[in-house]
Amino acid sequence: MRTISVIYVMGVTLCCGLLQANAEDLSQLFRTTSASVAMIRATGRDVSAGGEIPFQETGSGVLISNDGKVMTAAHVVQSVDDIRVEFLGGDAVHARVIASEPAADLSLLQLDQVPPGARVAMLADSDTVQVGEQVIVVGAPYGLSHSLSVGWISARWAPNTVYRRMPLAEFFQISAPINMGNSGGPMFNMAGQVIGLVSHNISTSGGSEGLGFVVAINTAKQLLLDTRSFWSGLEGEILSNALADVLNLPPKAGGYLIRNVAKNSPGEKMGLRGGTTAATIAGQRIVLGGDILLRVEGVPADSLANLIKIRSLLAGLKPGTLFKASILRAGRVLELTGRIADTK
């Protein structure tokens, strides 16, 4: 009995020692990585039954270059009017979107200046990440800046498998708790390298249930850094056949119903208009009154695949190049001209 007691005490001591060492490692990892993490406060406009109302979106991001480029989630900044980015110490700077790929929930921001004390994060090769690896997430859940959560890689999902609305993204599924405000924030491996950017979670309660999804950093590098990406500043939805008929589109034609247009975005500069009236049609809540995008450079804007094709086409054009878009506005088909901006 004495022998068993000694073994039990030794086991508890070793276990507690390992947990303590692990806690110390995580504490050091947080101190090392948190200076590269930003809280993002975005201001935009939405439409409700009472008309247009302002809203604020809170998200997270990570500094990836000395000249002030920050990666984040597209749904945080895609169609907002103003973006402020805060690092440790409370320094807030203005930022603008310079690249975006909603089909992978990714955007790239350019800061007006890099605050003192902000550090550039190291980006890993996410292809080497294995299921079962421990990870940390640093972000701003519910606006609580620089909060740490810990978990493991539960699964990895190839593009166009787990989330069809984001077919270009490879996702990690993680057990680390993520909530509103974590979106766009970095997930680090135990070496302090970014291996992914938080996208969303699947929840029946509205809170974290251990089903978080993170875009692999190699997807972000490919879509935001290795190739040019076009940011339109538009948010809306692809019309179903039933809605297209209700809105009097030409026979067998589809389109993209524009809900919001960000101020000073390429979409606004070419004259596109967002919606003005909230409505429910066949149980679906939509915003009416905005332009319906029919075609861009001859490509129909009637499917997710074609919207990706349009963004890729526009991203390949040189700055200053003009392009054409066809829209339906107040029952009339109009032709608008846009110009590819220089995002440097």
C-alpha cells in the first residue's frame, strides 16, 4: 500500500510538473506572438425595416510585413466604410482594403503607418500541419482585445468540401474556442508561426461549441500575396431563379443583387448603388433597391464560379485599365465603366 501511495504521489507530481511547464510555454508563446495581433474596428452601413443604419464590426488580424500589411477575414471588412486597427498598447491606425477574396473569406489591409511596438508575424508552411497538433488563437472575442484560447487541430478539409460558399479555402477544424471578434485573427503553432486565419464556427447556440474553422495560411499566401486580388467593395447575393423572376430580370438571366457598396471602393467609384429597402420574399430576407449586376466584361454575374472568374479577370488587368459592367437599375439595363486602381 505504501508503494502504491508513493507511485501515486510521484505520478501526481510529474503530471503537475508537465502541466506547469506547458502553461509556462503557452504564456511565453502568447508574449512572443501577441504584438503581431491586431483588433479591427470597422464601421459600415446596413439596411433594416427602418431604413439605413450604421453598424460596427469587430474582428482581428495579423501584421505580416514591415510596410504595414495585415491579413484578416473578408467578412469583417469587405463592404465597410472605415477601418481602424489597434495593436497592443491601444495604438489605433487607419487602414484600407487592398486585396480581397470572399470565396476564401480573406482580405489584405494596408495600414497608414505601423505603430511602435507592433511586430511582424512569421508565416509557416501550413501543408506540414498535422491533425492532433496543439495550437493557440489570439484575437478579440466580443471586442476583448488580445485574448488567448488553446486547442488542437481536429481535422483538415480540402477546398470546396466543408463550406461550399467559400470553395477556394482549405480549412483547419479546431477545438480552440472562437467567438464573434476572433474572425480574421491568427492561429499559431507551438513555434509561434501563423498557420491559419480564423474564419467562422458552426454553432447551434450562437457561442463556441468546439467547431471552429480556420483558413490555412498557405491559402492566404496564395490568394493575397502570390497573385493579384481584386477588391470590389461590394456585398450582396446571387439571385435564385425564383428571385430573378420576381425582380423582372430578362428571361433565363441571373445576376448579383448588390446590398452594400463601401465608400471610396472601386464599386462606388464606378457608380454602383446598394440597397435601400429590407424585404422578405418566400421566407428569405433580402435588401431591395440596389443595382443588380448582370455581367462584367461579358461574364455573367449569376453564379459563385462566375463571380470568382470575374474577380480573377479583373485582378489580371493592369492599374488604370478600364472595364465594362452591365447592371439592371429601376427596370433599365445600363452600362457602367470602371477603372482598375493601383493598390500600392
